[in-house]
Amino acid sequence: MPFIISRVNIPITKSQETELKKRMGKAIEYVPGKSENYLMTGFEDNYHLYLRGDDSEPVAYVEVSIFGNEDHIGYDRLTVEITRMFHDILKIASDHVYVRYVDIGVWGVAGMTYDRRQYD
């Protein structure tokens, strides 16, 4: 299950959150085998973020955690789309949107543990 958590230093309205969630659901499809059906998203607005020691401009830090994609297929296109959606919806400049990818080696859900080594 992919998980995308977004932290921004500005408020997010419910309608903006809904639009971001919707676009993330489509964008995750750039990663093979991933879809909105398994995507979890989270949003933290009014987060204390400083870029270059300054918090006066809108900034986004987006963390994308994905299980079983060690070759990072689709990450380039996903980064473009994440950057675009934060610009389109929240008016955050593209050079103020930072995306971090986390490779998940072991994942637990519904009382079960999934280890990517089981699938190698």
C-alpha cells in the first residue's frame, strides 16, 4: 500500500484537500501495480516549514512511501505530477515543492506482515 503524506506551511481547505487526494489517486498509477484502491493519503497544513531559513512563502514537503518498487519505476512522472498539483491547487511554486521517496521493505496491514524479500 502506498502512503503519501503532505506537509504544507499554509492552510488547506476541505475542497483543496479533496482535489489533492483525487489527483494523487490518479498520479500513483504511474508506479506499476499501484492504484487509488490501495493508496492512503494524509495532510498536515499550517505545518512549521522553513525553506532557506524563511517561512514567508508557501512550501510543501511530500513523502511518498511505496512497497516493492526498488527500481523506482514511475517516480520521475509521479514527481512531476505531485509538483504540478501542489502548484495548481495551492499555488506553491515548483521549486518550493520537495518530494521524498521512502522504499518500504517490510509492511504490516490487517495483522499480516509483507516482506519484499518474499517476492524476489
